[in-house]
Amino acid sequence: MNDHTQPPTATARRSARAELAARPAIGNNETAEAVVNVALAGACCETWWTSAGTTHDEACQRRAPKSSAA
């Protein structure tokens, strides 16, 4: 049996619990707000947002220019 299928040892469980306890607590509202802020920070133009990131407005600064190579 390989190590990835073995159940965690007591030491591993204690270590994981200690790591989780040391992390700062984040409430559900703060977590949701952080997720929204990340999504909005990566947002581009209105067309990009409503097209699920597939299309940009013509005036959008992040719009890649069409290549003239044939």
C-alpha cells in the first residue's frame, strides 16, 4: 500500500490541528467579501464580465489587438 492511502497518523492529525488553530479566524462574511474582492480585482470591462471572460469591449485596455499576421 502506498503512503497516500494510509490514514493520517496521530502526529499528523495533531500537527494539522495546531496549524489550523494558529491561523487567524475568518468569518463567513469576511471570506465571501474576500472572494468577491479577488473576482472584482480581476474583472475587466462589462463585456468581459458578462461573457464569462471570453470577449472584451473594443475600448478595453486589456483587449489583445488582433494579429495582422495571415
